[in-house]
Amino acid sequence: MDVIVRENYNEMSKYAAKLIAELVKSKPNCVLGLATGSTPIGTYKELIGMHKEGLDFSSVKTFNLDEYLGVGIDLKKPYNQDQSYARFMYEELFKHVNIKKENTHVPDGLAIEPEKHCQWYEEEIKRAGGIDLQLLGIGGDGHWAFNEPGSSLSSRTRVEALNKQTLDDNYESFYKKAGIKKEEMPHFAITMGIGTILESRHALMIANGKKKAEVVAKALEGAITSQITSSAIQLHPGKTTVVLDEEAAAKLKNIEHYKHVEGLKEEYKL
């Protein structure tokens, strides 16, 4: 596992975007797994800037981690009234780059048969050849996507009930600003499973801010447990990269070792 620490959120975002851009350049038809939330917005802004300078997304395919159940994109609504993750991706990335609509995939929160849709989503990922790079954030309780505490570390794409902390965090970040009452929020979501995420060839997790410091330390250096589903990053069999700002890295016990390893790799161009 490579742990990269950058001074602030902007530098963290630039580094994460650089890794994604390098993959897109070396493999133009790559498959990206994408995340929502406030953390990846800076990374997406960097990618948009790179696109304006020539980064080509025309052959890239994407699969998003999750979507609220009962919610779907509505381009006729103002952005702050449509809280779907499909809308988020459209506004924050897709409409700004030359990616083809048919190459983007976000779980359908309006699926008539959600369980069948989850199976279809898994099959679509396999048909695309699997995910080359999966971008990940980390929730306040250590969850990945909507894999809430207690989720199986071998779980697949499925419908998941959201716990109180997730509802509280998402309400403050998105729904409150839109004037939506907390009781009106969706209480279920479709999410990729931990097992699905672990099949990506490269897992790229990003986190920033002092509020994430404790849970980042637990995920990277603590016990592997279904109570902190992001701790499964320690089980990832492929390439893993964690990019943090200094605040999010503040409670890592092995921080000096991570910086030492990064310095060696830079020196020897590994």
C-alpha cells in the first residue's frame, strides 16, 4: 500500500487526478470506478482542467459506487433540488468532458426491481473487463460507498439500509442546503459491495480534513473489520494508493515510514 501525504486538499486532489490521468493516457479505453461526495470534487475539477488541455475521455467507461434508492437524475430540476448521485456526476464531471453518455454507469435508484438491477450492474462491470482504477472516499464511520458498518467484506452490489451517521452526514452536506427535511431523505441505497471494490486492479482512496484523521488511522493501521468497511483496503490484492492531506494523516503511527517509502520510490523512479 502506498500512502501519499500532501500539504492540503488542493495538492491531494492534484495528485489523485494525476494518477487517473496517467491511466487514461496509457489505456484510453480504461474502466474507472468513481465516487461521489465532497472529497472527490477537487479531483474532478483537476481532471476537467486536464481535459481542456487535451486529456481524452471518449473511450473511457465509468461505474459509480452507489445511488440512493428511489432517486434518479432529473435535468429539468435545479441542481440543489435533485440530490441523486447521477446528477452529481453529471454536474461535477460528465458534462465537462468528452465522455460518452452510454459509457457512464450509475446504479439506477428508480429501478423497478432493485435486486435484479444489482445483479445486472455486477454483470456490466464484468462485461466491461473489470474496473482498472476505483476512486474511493471514506465515510465518517469508515465506510466505503454505502457499505455500512457490519457489511460483509465479500459483499456484492446490493440494496443497503443507511445508518444514522450516514444520514446525518449526507443531510448536512447535501439535503439541508436544498431545504429538504431529514425525514424526507432516502433511507436505502444501491451500493457496490466490498467484494466488488476489492476486484478493482487499483484502489485509490482519498481523504482530507482533521475529522477523518482517526478513522483513516483505523482503516489503514487498525484491525480489518466489517465495522470499518474501508479497512478492507488492507486486503486489496492489487495496487493500492491512499492520498491524504496532512490533517487526515495526522493520527497515522507509521507516517514517517510512508514518507520514507515515497521518497525512495521517487529517488529510484519506481
